[in-house]
Amino acid sequence: MNLSALILRIAGWKVTCTVPDFPKCIICVAPHTSNYDFIIGKLVYASLGRKAGFLMKSTWFFFPLGLIFRAIGGVPVYRDRKHGNLTRQLIERFDSADRLTLAITPEGTRSRTTEWRTGFLHIAREAGIPIVLGAIDFATKSVYLTDVFIPTGDTEADMRAVKDYYKPFTGKHPESFTTD
């Protein structure tokens, strides 16, 4: 048992992972209602002996935190036009990499929102990679990496299927999560 698995066990968390360690994939993570989601997610993936990068608001990448976040796989998300299209940049990054796993929270915020971001669906479809559906359930202190989703190209139907998957799960702040 590695240190991450030990920390999770002491904290009472259970991890169920039945998906393979894909050389390239997106991990869609929800519910995302707290900064604890990041800590739990990093511990879970490390406990499995796997590495994953993650997207994070660019404002968190100030010195010295930026150095730390980049070292552990952080990719800053800039919300201005001068940095170009993030979806296109990530597709190109997947196309050029031999191995790349990236965790993405489709809600794009810890606040309650019905408008989930669709970029992860476009990235996976255009890069030809699977989406691992990762659920963090604070109600049961369980994390699930058990389902793989392949986008069809019908963004509306794909998003409905993804949201339906996450309906039974509870975030740390349940009032901040909705799949409606």
C-alpha cells in the first residue's frame, strides 16, 4: 500500500476502479463542489499508481504555487482571447503525446450550475480518446472510476448521458451540485 492509499484509508475513503490505465484519456470528474475534490482526486489516482494532469484557473498559477501545480500536472486555463482556444490546444496536446491523462471538471466551477462545459466531449471525440467517468461521492466517502464514455458527436445527447451518470452522487456541498 502506498502513502496515498494509506491516507485515503485512514480518512475512511473507498476507491473502486475497474477501468484500464489508458495511455491517453480524459477523466471527467464530478461532483465538483469543493477544493477538497482536487485533493481527493490526486490521492485516489496516486493510490492506483497512475498519474493525471488537471485543468485549473490560471489565477492559481502565481509564484510559487504555479511551480508546484505545474510540477504535479497542472495546466492553467486562461479565460481571455489572447491565449487562443483551449479545446484546440488540448486536442493538439493529446495528438502529439504518447501518454497523457487529464482530469477535467465539466462544471467548470465549484458553484451550482446547470451549464456544464462541453469541451471535454469535443477533445475526446477529435483526439479519439476515451472519457473515464470519475465520481467523488462524499455521502459514502467513495470514489468510482468504473465507467468509460465514448462521445458520439451529438453533444447534447452526450452531455445528457454524462449528467445522468452523475445524478446519484453527492458533492461535499450538495446544494452546489445539479445535473438538471
